[in-house]
Amino acid sequence: MITVVIALAIITEAIIEYVKTIMKMVEDGEKKTAITQCAAIVLCVSLAFAFGANMFDAVGISVNAIVGTLVTGVIASRGSNYIHDFLKRIKEITVG
């Protein structure tokens, strides 16, 4: 259970920081960049559902399939380096 709580904390922090970054772009007048980031989220979430991607399965955490796929798409929209680092952090928690 502690593993799940820590994973939730990491996921929450990642998503909140992502939202804050997009909001700052809008406030700073970088609307095109913010729109690009939002488009990346929509595209990655759509692809995650199309492929049935769920990163929680990869690290052995049981989660509702819809929520897992949605979060996977949002996290993946940050890019491959980000998802690699993110999964590495989660695996360190789950494996020990």
C-alpha cells in the first residue's frame, strides 16, 4: 500500500507541475506553446486509449484501466525522456 501512495504522490506532482507550466505559458503570452502542449496531451491520451497503454501494468500496480490509460497518456505527452525517468522512479519504489 505504501508503494501505491508514493506512486500517487509522484503522479500528482508530475501532473500539477505540467498544468502549472501550461498556465504560466498562457499568462506569459506564450499561447501557441500552451496550445501545442494541450494538443500533445490530447494526442497522447487518444493514442494511449487506442493502444490500450497502461504504465501501471508495467510496474505491477493495479489500477482502473481507464484511469491508468488516461494518466499514461498525460505522462507520455511530456516526452520519452520524461516517461523513462518517471517509470524509473516508480520502479525503484515498487521493486525496492
